[in-house]
Amino acid sequence: MLFRRDFLTLAKAGTIQSAEIIPSTGGFLLAIYLPDRDAELLYTEKKKQREFKTLDAAYSMVSELRLTEVTLKLIA
């Protein structure tokens, strides 16, 4: 379970291999892939999956991570 601060630390260290925006029932989830793991979803401090209501909001997080490429999944 990774939180915003973890995503930012991993991005700053250059550890994130790729990222995906995945549709969910209430919006979109953000997943990252690390070299030694499967997908890791972003969680809130309340230990719930962070669900972005719009693609713009998900894009803002991707921009904050300074990722240059992200995949948008059309089907979860």
C-alpha cells in the first residue's frame, strides 16, 4: 500500500518504470509499476484507494510526479 508521499519519493528517485490511469466505478485510479513489483495503486491516508473523479485530476497527479508518459486503460 503506497501513499502520495511514497509515490513522490519513488518518482524523485527515478524508480517508477511506468504508470497507468485505470477507470473505476467512481472515476479513475492511478497505478505505478516498479522494477521488482506488480502494479501499486495510490492510496489515501485513510487507507482507501485514491479515486480521481476526472482525468484532469489524475493528470495533475501524474504531472506532480513529473512522469513523461502514462497509459490510459479504457477497461479496468
